[in-house]
Amino acid sequence: MSDIDRDVVQRIINEIDELLAMRQGFVDAYRDWREKALEEVRAALGQERAEEFDGLGPRQAPVNRQHRVHIYRQRLHAQRKYLSDLLESQ
């Protein structure tokens, strides 16, 4: 397993925690964060792990705004766990 940029991964975990704590404006903040974070994950972990990271969580089509928020939050929880487990294994 190759080395990872632990500082970047920890920062992304902190950003996920901040998103999960949000009540107002979550969807817009998530969408803005997602693209930026995916590039940072790709740089810190490599293409293969970035694809794994992006594929985590549910993928069904949301039926309404509340369901969309629920799906996004589930993805963030899965991605946070993936990154935390990766840091612990290094």
C-alpha cells in the first residue's frame, strides 16, 4: 500500500464533520464541497482509492429534497468511515 497524505485526509475528515453538523444550506455546501474534495482525495490517495471513495454510500435516485439530504449524509458517513479506517491502517 502506498503512502497517503495524512494531513489532507484528516482535513477532509474535518470538512465532512462540518458538513454533517450543518442544518441550513447543507445541499448547496455538499455539492460545492464534493467536487473539490474528490480532486483532493485523488491527489492524496491516488485514482483507485478516489474512485472507491466516490462510490461509497447509497446511489438510488432521491424522491424529494428530504430524501436527497438523507442520501448525501449517508454518503458522507460512509466516506468518513473509509478515510478514518485508511488512516488507522497506515
